[in-house]
Amino acid sequence: MSITSEEINFLVYRYLQESGFSHSAFTFFNESTIPRSNINGANVPPGSLISLVQRGLQYKEMETHLNEDGSEIPCKVPFSIVTPHHCKIEDADEEMKDSGDENDVSIPEEEVKLLKGHSKEVYVCAWNNKKDILASGSADTTARIWRVRSDPSKKGATPTTVLPHQNPATTDNEEVSVIRWDPTGNFLATGAVDGVARIWTAKGTLKHTLVQHKEPIFSLKWNKEGNFLLSGSADHTAIVWDVAAGEMKQQFAFHGAPTLDVDWKDNKTFATCSSDHSIHVGEIGTTQSIRRFDGHKNEVNTIKWCPAGRLLASCSDDCTAKLWSMDAKEALYDFKEHEKELYTIEWSPTGAGTANPNRDLMLASASFDSTVRLWNIEQGRCLHNLAKHTDPVYSISFSPDGQYLASGSFDHYVHIWSVSTGEVVKSYRGGGGIFEVCWNTKGDKIAACFDTNNIAVIDFRM
């Protein structure tokens, strides 16, 4: 098997497009052989170049750590694509201890229900706020609503409703990139790579089709009242949609590059972040941002307001997470302990504005360095470094009571950590890389979606 220079050129071109380097992509497209190629872009999934490089790196890592007799070298040094690798052998006693821990905390198969139906990678999943209904979005141009049984050991198919996004009149790429339930649990918003957002009822009936964005939608968030939906897109803009009317209320052009994430501070104020390294705070009814935060040195991937709306957390490809306040121009804290890009962050459901007001507020951050860190917000220090994954961590989610944190990685593992001790209490190894993990409202189920087209629903009880 081989890859042609024509195919490499196309993957590089798509990577430049997806990363917001529109001018570079235009120049490369015209100077390469792409215009004369027969490659159908609709058949090339997003992130293909990164995925190919990651898989090549994994193969190289396996090759490096393989003895002549076929046994594996127990190296614990992270493998890098840009620096020479020098193995460091894990201590035998430590290895034995780790092995024993894994056996003690492994989740048995009878406590896991696999949801099958998608025909391509499942990028996103989200539990309904009121019922045990799970939504998922996939590269197969559909979203699905699953009515999950209370007992995962029961046989039989899980009732599901398919939400089609494919437009037969076009050849546009309509992979579902983001999904979000509204606060009432009555409506589901979906965003697709073709730039179209849709609002569905919990039964799967299409209520509104929201057409205005010109590029893929990366983020969707409902405000607390549920009357406005906020979207962020690769077309550099964010849009506030009037949900009842099913139409755009206001479009905001704060950024000079793709808007990667959005989040509401309250019912009228929100933040946006971008691959232009900046964060803006906007307000319905104003055209200019009311606050701009600068400090990140690379793409800002995720932003989230704390439950009380007092602090804004951000994470970036510059390997840092930062905390911001509307009362200060500079970051209050700059967390620099991660060694690679940070993909996501998550606030604990504790402290002011939550159902657990008497417990301290914490922030969790997940990185491509394979670790998750828990941060004490009042003191600005790392409480725990959760280091059991061996590949990038793409998703983290706190249990509703804030006592546990679930993490999902491309090493195929879901780990469930005790927030107080930083120890793994449960582990599940799935059949592929994990894009997202999430808890249900009761805190007794965790969903994880995989690049192998499946979703795992894990029964969790301690």
C-alpha cells in the first residue's frame, strides 16, 4: 500500500482549510496538482491528515518498542514526532502495581451496553437533561436519539430515532459536528460541517433549519432560559438565533479566523474564542465586543464560564489554560504544567451557582500530553495530575455530584477518577479511539463515543 503525492497534497490542502489558513490553502491549491486530480473531497473525512500522522506515529512507536522475540519494551517515556526517543524502562514493581490496579478497577462487559447503528465515526454524544435519552452525532451525516434501557445487561436493540442531515440536492459534506440539548430537554440542536444548524424535538421531529453560516459549525450553546441558541463557525462569526422564531437574531464578527468555541455568561452575554489566539465577550444588542482577552500564543480551543458566571476558563494549543475575569484585562491565572496542546477544559459542578454549593470549585484540563489535571481555583495550583492514559485525551466530564471525573482518550480507555484522591476507581477499554465522554443527570451512566462507529453506555455504581 502506498500514498501518492497527489493524495498528500490534497490532505495538506484540507488541513490548511480546516485550520483557518484560507490564504495559504488558496495558494497551495492553485500551485499544486489538486485542480487536476480526481479526488472526491466529500469522501475525505475532516482531520484526515492529523489522523494519518497519528497512526503513523503509533506504528513507529510500536516498532521502536518491540523486542526481537516479539515482547514489548515497557517504556514510560512519551513518544514524539519531532524529538529523538530514548527509552526509560518502567520499574518492575511499579509495573506490577499498575497491572494489579487495572485488573481491580476494570468494568466488566455485562455493565456496558454497546449502541450500534452509525456507519462512520461518532464524534459527539450528549445526555438529555431530564431523561435517560442519549443523542449522538456522526460522520455518516446523521444524528441519533437513543432511548437507553435502565439495565445494560438486557439483550435487544436500543430504540433509536435517526435524524438525517444529508441533502439529496447537494453534494455538501453534512457530517454532524456538534449536538446540544436545551435546558428543558425538549429540543436538540445539531450543527454540521456544511454550516447548517438544526433544531429537533426530543422525538426527532425537525422544528427549524438555521441557515446563515458559510463554513462548518464548531460549537453550539443554549442560554439558560433556552430562548437563544449561540453558534460558532469556521466562517469567523458567531450567531445568536431566536429559537421560537427559528431565525437569526444577530451575527457577530469579532474574529479574523475560525470561531472555535462559544459559551454563555448569562442569558444575554457570551464569550467566543478563535484560532486567531483571542477571546471576545459579546452582548446581544451591541455590535462590538465589550471585552477582549489576549494572552494565548496559539489557537484557543475551548472556553467555559464557571457555574456562577464569574470566571472564564480557556485552553489553547500553546499548552496553557488561563482564567479570566471581566474586572481584569490580564489573566488571573496561567496554568503552564501541561507539556502539549490542551484540547478541552471542564468546570466542576461545585461551588456557587451549583447543586453542591458547599464544595470547592475546581477546573479540569485535558491535553495531548495524555494527562488530565485538576486545579484548585482559589489557590491557582494543581491538585492532581491524572496520568494513566497513553494517548491524547479528547474529552473529560464530571459526575453530577462532582465526586468523579471521566476521561476519554485515543488509547481506547475511559478512566473514572476520584476527584478527592486522584486515583482511578473504574476503567473501561473500548474498541477504538474516544472522541467524547459524558455523564447522565442521575450520575449512574457514562456514554463514550468511538471512531469505530459505536457508542458505549457504561453502568456506574460505587
